[in-house]
Amino acid sequence: MKIIVAGASGFLGSALVPRLVAEGHDVVRLGRGSGADVVSWDPACGKLDAAAVEGAAAVIHLAGAGVADGRWTSARRAEILESRVRSTQLLVETIARMRVRPAVLVCASGSGYYGECGEREVDESAPAGDGFLAGVCRAWETAARGAEPLGVRVVAMRLGMVVGAHGGALAKMLPVFRAGLGGPAGSGRQWVSWIALDDAAAAFVHAVDCTALHGPVNVAAPGAVRNADFARALGRALGRPAIVRAPATALRLMFGQMADETVLQSARLVPGRLSASGFVFRFPEIEPALRHALGG
């Protein structure tokens, strides 16, 4: 099967592409690099040659500016939103011009869709929350649904924190925790929805293959944990103490609203549709997932 992957060189894409290749798929990467399997595209300029992606049976879209790569200035907010929405719109427009359209578009989204959840467990039927990230996720998913009138099955993958040592939130935590200076953020009582990198990549493959899966899908392990429990599990995996609390006030001074909508926000996702479709998590519990990510 020919599969187009946008964002193939990113943290998740770098785990997903080898899995697809190992399963015998012909993967074409959308990006600005070079190579026989790379198709050049520039979402900001609206350029993507439909002929270059003709014949694809599936499109996987992971591209977007990093959410936690700095304070959310006005310019950064615009980049986070536009990088997702424009690229998705370009993919949908390209699909519309294809002679034979792909059967499925699997588009990344995020747990931020639900906003602050407190103690509530949320499945895919829960409404969108408030805040910047919730608005980004709504706009991103709306752009992806533009492929549905074209006869394309659309799956919006609402990702929890992806646990891998070489990218995402965990990579930012590791230097502090390895130094023995890690610990809970804020109260530590907020829920963290997470998924092992291997399971996240497998979930995207499953979404391509499972024709019954469509619409929003929570991509998070069934074992959401408190932030303090995550910190303790990471400390144990590293053999380091994890008792140095990062006060919420200090995090807000450093990162502004980004702190409230990321590390301090409570998200307790239930992977209802993913589990019901037959997906089996390799890492349903956080400590084995962390140990695997760290090579233990």
C-alpha cells in the first residue's frame, strides 16, 4: 500500500515510518528534504503537486509547529495554529484534485481538545473545552473533515503525551530528572494522559487498517496517572529522587498560559474507540513504558 506521511521526520513520524516500511508499505514522505521517497511541499505557499502523491491509498498527517517550544507570543500562537490548519487544508485540496483518492486521511490532533478536565474521565463524545489548544484542535479537526465530502474516511487522533526518550515532553524532562531535581508540577494532582511512542505509532497504523474507525479517537493508554505519580515513576526508572516540586506560580512566570494548558492541565482520556476497535496496548502502565523508552 502506498502511504503518504506528512511530518515524517518528526518525533512520532520517525517511529511510524520504519513501522510502515517493515510492514511492506510504500511510504512517501512530504517534506523539504531530498531523496527518492520525499515529495517537496510548502504549506505556507500552498504548493503540493497532486501528481506526485497520486496512487496513495492513505494519507497520515503529523506536521505542525511544536506546542511547547517556547512562550506563546502572538506570533507563536499564529504559527502553531496556521502550521496545522494550512497544511491540512492543502492536503484536502490536493486530495480533491487526485484522479483516484485515498481511502483514508489519518490526522493528528491532541488531548488539548478537551481543555481542563479536572477529575472527569473523557471519551470521544465529550465536548471541546476552552483555551488556546482546544481552539487549535477544533480548527485542525474541522480542516481534516473537509475530506469527508470527497469520500475519504477521516480519523482525528487525539494524542495524549507521547512517551519517548528522544522527543516530546519526556525529552525536556530528562535532564532535570537525571540531575535529581525533578518532581511534581504544581499540585501534582492533575491527570496526565500518555501513550508509549511504540503504541502511538501502532495506533496510527491501526487507524489506517481498521475501516470501522472514523472521527475522533483518543490515543492514550488506559492508565492515566496523576502528575506526581508520573514523576515518581520516572524517578524510579532513572534511579533518581523525584521530590523537587515545581510550583505552579514559577511555571506560570516562566511559560505563561502555556504552563496552564500543558503541564498544569488535567486530562484524563479514555481510549474508548481505540480499544473497542480491537487495538491492544503493548504498554498500558506508565513505569514499564518509561523503562522501555529509556532502554531499560
